[in-house]
Amino acid sequence: MNEPRRDDIPGWGRGAAWTDPGAPSVGRTLATSLAELGVERAFGVLGGGIAPFAAGLAASPIRFLHTRHEAGAVFAAIEAHFATGRPALAVVTTGPGLFNALGGVMAARADGARLLLVSGATARTLVGRGAVQETSAHHLPGGLGQAGAMFHAAWQPESVDELPAIVSALAQGWGRPGGFVAHLALPLTLQTQLVGPDTQLTPPRWHQALPEPDPRVLDLVLDRLGGRAVVWVGHGARAAGPELATFVRAAQLPVLTTPRAKGVFPERDPLHLGVSGTGSSAGVDSFLAARPLDGALVLGTRLGEVSSLLSPRVVPRAGWVHVDLDPTAFAAAFPGTAGLGVVADCGRFLAALHVRATATGWYRRAHHPPMLLEAEPTAPSPRPDGDVGPAYLMHVVQELVVDGSNAVVMSEAGNAFSWCNHALRFASPGRYRTSAAWGSMGHFSAGAIGAAAAADRPVVAVVGDGAMLMNNEINTAVAYGLRVVWIVLNDAQLGLNQHGMTALGMTPVETQLPRTDFATFARCQGAIGLTVEREPELAPALAQALALPGPVVVDVRIDPTVPAPIVADRIRGLLAQGGGR
């Protein structure tokens, strides 16, 4: 049997009019509109169902990076957004391509990202006829093709005339405060069309203004912040650091931060109590256990389980004062509790609160009892023998990465984010990323490449071996020369499951993993791989990794017997949910 030659195939290499790089194809025109809305980078996995759009995308101002899995593409897009504040684009094909992206989409929605997922779709004329990877409203769950819990908006246009309204809706969605996640499903019949001169896809400019805080509301808030009160800061207040510092320092109010808000207020400031929720410090637990709070000003957080452990002891006696752009956040985690909800931007609200407190003399009258501050932990010395202790690893990461570089630190769901939340201290926002409500393993082992591609700074991802086996984009990082350092907590087990089940009196079920040589795994893909087996080897290896220009995997043999700080808190929560003691 003779193999076919390309020259023998009729039409090979002869493109239609829409394939010309200068042609006003739907892909090129739409991508140019997205660039005008602020999109700079796209991540995705291509296939036949999305190829014409991708060809147009390549001829646009947007830089496209091809990942190795659709989930990695969406996670990378999320982190590109949070690294720059710009909306991001993920591109996938039909059927499996779309479904593989859905875990990332849910993470984007939970984290409040601005993201557009563009997927291929089956034209209506082919629905029900057995098209390959048929993808239509008739074959998909309703949430994929309409607005709901997954997407703020979703469209499947069939004609060019529908595109201006879609671009306008995107402009409004991305122009409003908060996150906006959308899905645009493009059938091939539309992707291969040309956009005529009468169709304008120039996005309209939208900015949604919020009203200034009412002085009467400001007075009510100040009245509730006397006595034993705290300011509890969440991810939604990440841009309000200067206003927060001005107010709490003038008021001498202590500050709690949720894990995703680390660095919004300097964590070594005397007024910083610590991180709440998952991985919280002993000082925070002692403060909350001593006696009930009189008041709490909650800024930009829903106070879900990762932020509050859903503990009833955090509910203030005077009720919540809750400031958020989303009114559904008010008391969402603590139904039945009273409070005052204020729909406002946290920074503008704090600025107005400071002006009001100054003008009314509230700062002079307010009295807040002194706090018992937690002492800085003593710097540990490296043990000459045995596996690396996770506390010592955190000490070295603090010294070399957090304090000694400008790298963004990311922590993966599981033991990694519990240790990082608990032990690392940041002085400014934008240096730390972790997931909260969704907590997908593989988010940051893959998503780190998005931040590295979008921001001109290195990224250090602290991940577990289970997550690294589940999803990683080392090969993609090599392809694009991205400055990512993966620190793999290699304990040859699913550590959080192992310790959690043991603590609950259960026999761990299939938590052990074959030991993986992640350094060799990295090297076989073209990255640098370093192995750390003892604590004295850790600092030199990490310093070397930070000095290298491309992707590096640091395989750290972690002591498997040490449970993460999350275990005790998580056990209490599971027992409460399951009716245990």
C-alpha cells in the first residue's frame, strides 16, 4: 500500500478566502475586538472544531500559547488574569475539549476571574446527524450553553450579525466590578465566514460607577467597631491595601486576613493578627477563643470554610458589618446571623470611613483593648539527616523566595496551601495566589505558566506530588522559556488524605503513591530538575533554581509523617458536618 503524498491530494495547501492572514475572518476580527477589550494572551488546545478561529487568532495582536491539556489552559488563563488584571482567553475544541476545560471554568467563577472560553460547536444544520464530537445545546448539560452557576453569559451565534451584541455584552461584563466568566461557542460554519465592512465589532467602552458611601451608614459602621473588634480582609479587598492601612492604624484595630488576601495588609505589622481559616496560626485561634468579638468589619470575603472554618465562635455579638460588591456575600456562610451589609468598593469605602472617623472625632473616642501578639517563630537549623521537614521548607521559601526575590508564590490545594497559608508572610498584595472555595488539585501546577507568561517576573509554585502527577504544564513552560520553579512536596502519598483519615480513626484508602523522580521527569522534557533529599541541600538548590532563566523542578523529599496545619481544623469541620463528636 502506497502512502499518500500531499501533492497528490486535491486542494492541499490551497486555502479559502478566510485563510488569508489579512482577510477579515471571524476569528481575526473577533480576536482584534478582544484585544481592544484588554486581552493580551490566550491559552488553549486546538482541534479541528476550532482551527479556523485559531488561524484568525494567530493573525491578531493576541499572543496564543498552546498548552498540553485544556484544564491547564484555563488555569493558566486564570492566573494570567490575576497577574495583570486583564481579561484572559481560553480556546478549546468541541466535545472532549470543552468538557476537559470545565474544572478550570468553575475555578475561574469561584475565584472571580475575568475569562472568556471560546470553544468549537456543531452547526445547527448538522445537529443529530452524527457529526464528530457533536457539541450543541441538544447534547450538552444546560449550564454549558446558558447563563447560570458556571457562566455569567453564554452564546452560540450562527451568523456574523450576532457578534456585535456579544462583543458589547463582554465589554459590559468586563467593565463592571468583580469577575465575569463567559462562554462563546463558535460553529465551523461561522468561523469560516468573513466580516463585511458594515459590521462593526469595535467594543463599546463601559465603566460602571458606584455611589459614594452614605454618611449615615458610615456612622453606623463606626458605632459597631468599638470594644473587641477586628477588620477581616478578603480577596475582594486586594486593591484596598493603602486605604486599609490608613484606617486600621489610625483606629488601632487588629486585622485578620483570609488565605487569598495574604499581603493586602503587611503580615509582620503589629496590628496583623494572622491568617484565618485553613492553616490559621495559633495566635488567631487563641484570639478568637478568648472571648467573643464585639464587632467585625468584613471586607471582600464570603467567609466560607477556607476563610472561617464556618466556626460559630467568629460571629460578633453586635452582628457583622459586611462590605462587598456582591450583596449575596452578606452572611452567606453564617445564615441566620444579623448584620449590616454595604454594597461598595472596599477601597472607596475605607477612604470614606477614614474621612468620617476623622471629622467626627471617632478616632479619639474609640478604645480597642491591646492584643496578645504572636512571636515570630525562631529560625530553625537544618537537620543533617532524614527527610526535609515541611516547616523547614517554609522557612527557606520565606527567606529566599518571599523576602529574597520578587517572585509570585502559588500554593496548590492540599498540604501545600495549608503550609503556605500558615507559615509564609507577605508584605504586599499580588505576591501570593492560592485557590479557596474550588480548590482544584492541578490548578497551580499548571496555572503557574499563565502568570509567568503574562507578568515579567518569576513564579514559584509550591505543589504536592499528587497534584503534579494530576496536571502540569512543564512541557509548555519549556516550549516558551517561562520562568517557573515548581517546588514539589514529594512524600509519595496523598498526604492530606493520609493524615486526615488517620486522625478521624479511619484506615487510609489507597493514599500511597509510587515514588516519582520529578527531577528526571523535568529533565526528560527539557527543563532543569533538581533533587533535595536532606535539609542542608535545600537552600543551595532553591537559590540555584531562582537564578536559572527557564523552568525548574525542585523535587523535595518531604517527611511523610508530619501532618499539615489544616488537619486539626479540617477534622473539626468534618466532625461537625457529619454529626461526630
